[in-house]
Amino acid sequence: MRVLAVQQKMAMVDYSNIPESTMQSLKQYQQEFASTGKIAHPGSFFSAVFNNDLVSAVLRADAENLAALRNIVGYIVNEFGPGAIKR
């Protein structure tokens, strides 16, 4: 039940505040994940996000990515499919 609630909340995400450079990286990682099932060598911010390490993600984010963090996670949950973010 908890997973369903998270998925419903993530369905209401607005990607418009994700910085363009971050969106480009997300799309690149998404293609890589779709073809290989893994993401090789993301930067420190994305490594923290994909590893479900909130503290490190917050500490490594610049101001724009920090403001968009919820939407970045929502994009990954909604668009990458299961397994992209460690649980």
C-alpha cells in the first residue's frame, strides 16, 4: 500500500523546474538504464539520488537542483521504471 501511495504522489510531479542541464543528464541516464539496467558513472549528486541517500543529495546539490529535488526524484520514479533508485 505504501508503494502505491508514493507512486500516486510521484504522478503529480511537475518537471518544469528541473534545470535544463539536469534534464539532459536525466535523459542520458534514462537511455543508459533502459539499455543496460544500470547507470555507470553518474556525478556525485546523481550518485546520491540513485543510491537513495537524501543527506548526500542535499549536500551535493546546487541551489537549482536542491529546489527541484522532489521533481528530479519524481522524474526518475515515473520515467525510469523500477530499480533505478535503490530502496
